[in-house]
Amino acid sequence: MSKPVHTPASLTIAEYRKLSAMSQVEVARRLDVSQPLVSSWECGRVTPGINDVRRLEQIFNTEPGEMLFKIAYFDMATNPNAEILQ
């Protein structure tokens, strides 16, 4: 198994999930995706799309755009040439 590569998206998703006291299984169920996909997002193996992040914002009951802003801000701060969420 590959070592996790923590990205702004992966760290943000894991943080909000834990603050919401949800398991990866619960998040996956609410999004109608697989638990391995949620794990891949949190480990940085896969970057979620904008629509996925918007759905996560709804599940975690955040302000619209809150997670997107946090991901984009930290991504640009750590890698100014980064392509933000395809």
C-alpha cells in the first residue's frame, strides 16, 4: 500500500469528517460513494472534484464554499503553481 500524501484537500476532508464525528463509512453512505474512495481522498491518492467538495460541505453542515476556500487557500500557499480542484 502506498504511503499517504497529505494534500490540502485530504487534510481538510479528514478534519471536517472528524469534527462532524463521522466515520468514512458514514460519509461514503451519505454521498453514495464507496468507503475506499473517501479513504483515497483523505490519503491524497485521489483529489475530489468541486461537486464532491460541495456535497461534503452540505454533509458537514459548513457554509457554502468554506471547504473549497480552505483547500484553495492552503494549496496556493504551499504550491503557487498548483492546479486547484479539476
